[in-house]
Amino acid sequence: MDPKSEAPTAGPETLPRKRLSRRATLIGSLIAVIALAGTGWLAWRLTHPAADASTAAAGGGARRGPPATTVGVATAERASIPILLEALGTVTPQATVKVRPQVSGVLQKVLFKEGQMLRAGELMATIDPRQFELALQQASGQRQRDEAQLDSARVTLQRFKTLLGQDSIARQEVDSQAALVKQLEGTVLIDKANEGAARLNLGYTRVVAPVSGRVGLRAVDVGNVVSPSDANGIALITQVTPIDVVFSIPQDQVGELQQAVSVGTVMKVTALDRTRSATLDTGVFASLDNQIDTTTGTVKAKARFANSKLTLFPSQFVNVQLLVRTIDNAVVVPVTAVRLGSSGDYVYVLNAAERTVSLRPIKRGPATVDKIVIASGLQVGERVITEGADRLKDGARVVLPGDAPGGGRAAGARRPQGAASAPRGDASAPAGASAPQALASAGGAPAAAAQAPAIAGTAPSAQQLQRFLDQVKDDPEALARRQALLAQIDRGDPAALARWQQIMERRRQGAQVPAP
């Protein structure tokens, strides 16, 4: 056996460890620190994009403040504001009459058409009058008979009085004859009343319209026996001209309305359709009810309409607008400009020069759908913020629609003064021509030159200037600012030229920049 094969084999624990040198340890630590720093730098670059070129040039490495907020503005102005009270009303006719016959009989004629407009006293139908004519004749004959007996009794009484004067007759007979005359006089009076009743019943056989209005559907036909006890009658007449609208108003408005009515103020009322898009008719306020409904806290009111075009129909629901009064020469702003805070109402007022806003407490007045009256705290001509106010606070910077990129005047950033001034105009314009003159001479410039963006050190071409102005031709304020910028470029202002180059560069990169 080989002695070497019997020698014990050394295990891993018996091998000597190789110790690292101090230099290798330092190098490894340095590599780890560099790798960690590179990872942190890469993460920061991915989460924090490079600063804008305009910011670096403008601030020279200065720290940037909070970004400006794009807002909408409006100007406080004077206007006359109508104070309207709106409610839901019901069209109510002044008179609704169910025409019933006054006597019983056979309906002989119907002289109206369903839906016809009738005048008061116009004949509507007739009832068979024969039985009533006979009753009138009978009453007349009885009256004539009793009148003849009365005349005879009066003659006899006169004779008895003559004989009594001659002492030829007893006074008792004279008194009896006088009593008979009075009895016959009463009988004749009753006969006259019976005759009048018979004549009245005969007149009731002619059914006439009691009021003027529109007749509805008839309830009976010719040949039917009608009587005063019929529930449906002959027809229903509704007065539609004029007509009323009944609506409810809040109890808080009662005092103001009563005061206006007491001094004779005529308040205009407008009736609108269900969608409030069409005016049905205009009328005047008529009266108020005498008590408040405790369940709803409202009071019923009535307005009267001529309804000459018959646009209002009985029992129709309409929207009512009551013009209570008009505030003249009031300071008004859009409703969206007024905000409510913990200390009351306020608005943000624009400081145009610095492009900042100031919080201004105000006292609000009545409001319409889109305008609100400012009772105090705001002057005519001041500009207030109407959009984007949720992101503002007192002293915040803002950007208006049409301001220059990078915040415009609000940013206050200085443009680099060392930018080289390039010749103005393009190749097609005469040498030394100004920017407006270049616009006039650019008709034959190649299309490729019009499409090429401006680069650093070059002035804008005539086509670019023209497009630059055409984009805001419908906005006079923005157009004036752009023309001022072009005038600065024309004078060779390097800051204006740098500003133009930044606009073109941002557009080339596809950035969304607010238009100056």
C-alpha cells in the first residue's frame, strides 16, 4: 500500500484563509459608494425632470416659487338687476258655471257647438214651451176675472157710501162691502204674481249663457227630458278672458309685496311654459290671500292675465316670474366670482401689474341666474377671478388666458441680455425691413421656410409672425400683447427675441404653453 494514500486528507476547515489587503477593502467600499450614489442620482433624475430652459436663463440658478395658476377673470360693472320671484302656478278661471235648466221639459233645440266661445245672454238651447204657455194663459184669465169682480165691488161700495150719507142704509153693510173690496184686491194681487211666475217659467224654456266663456262638451241631446235636478246639466262654461293664475310665495316676501301693493305699484308677472323657454302671457299682480299656510310657510297669491291669445288654459300648470323691483346702477359680477369662507363672502381681485390676486371681503346683495349684486367691498372696473379660485390664496401668482409662456408678466423672470440680435425679416423681405414690413413682403416665401421653426440666433419669418397674430385675432387683449412683443423684436430687444425663441422651441417640442 502506498503510504501517500494512507495520509489523511485535509478538509476545508484545515485550509488556511486568504486575508484581503487594506487597499482592496478601500477600493471595494469606494465602488459600493459610487454605485449607491449613481443609483440615487438616476432615481432623482427620473422623478425630477430637467428644469425648463427659460427658468434657467431667467433666474440664473435662482430658486423658483410656487407655479402660477391659470384663471378666468371678469370685470365688475354697473347694471340694472331685476329682482324676480319664481313659483309654480295653476291657471284658474274667474268663473266656471254649470248650465242647468230652470224648468223641467223636453229639450227641443241645442244651439251651441262644443268648444264654442259664447257671450253672456246668448241663447244655448230651448225646452218645449207649450205647457208653460198654457199655464200663463190660465194665470192671466184668472187675474182678469178677479179684477172684474173687484171693479164691481168698488162700484157697489161707492153706492153704499151714497146711501149712508142719505141715512138710507145701515153702516154695517157699508163696512162689509169695503172689506169685500179689500179681499178682492188681495186676490187680484195673487193673480198677478201667479201670472208673473208663469211668464218667468215660460222664459226659462230659453236656456241662455250666464257668463261669457268657452263652452265644454254637452251632457244631453235633443229629445231628452231635462230638469233642474240634473247633476251634469246641459254644459259647462268656463271664463277664459281674462283669467287668473294662483301661485304660492314664501312668507318672507309677504311684507315687501304688501308694501308695494299699498303704494299702488304695478308688478309685472310673466307666465312661462313647463320648460321655461317660451312666454305664454304677461299680466299684473292682483292680490294676496289673507292667511299663511302653516304647513308650507307660504301664502297664496293671484295674478291676472288678459289671455287675448288664449295661450293659458284652465287648470294648466305654468312657471310664474314676478318682477318685485329693479335695482338700478348696481355693481355686479358673475355668480362664480363670489366665494363663501369662514369669515363671510369674499372675492379674489386681480392685481394686473404683478399678476397676483388679493382676497377682498365683500357684502353680497340679490342675485340672478348668472349675476350677483355687490353691495360693498368692490368698485366698478376691478377685475375678479371667476375660474380656478379653488387653488388660490391671498397673494398667489396667476396666469391669464393669453399670457406669455413661463408666467408672462406674473413670473417676472428676466430674459437673458446677451442674446445675439439677428436681422429682422426673412430672405424675401428687403434688408433692414421691420417685422410688420416683412409681413407685407412675405407673399412669395417658400412653404418650407414657413414651416421651419425659429432657432436660437434667428429672427421670426414673416409667415411665422402672421400665424402668430392670426391665432388670437378674435381676442383684442391678447392681440395687443402679441403686437407689443413684435414691436420689441422689431426694435432689436434681445429679451423679446429670446422670448420668441423660447415660444417656438416649446411649440417644436410639443409643450402646451399658454398663448401670450
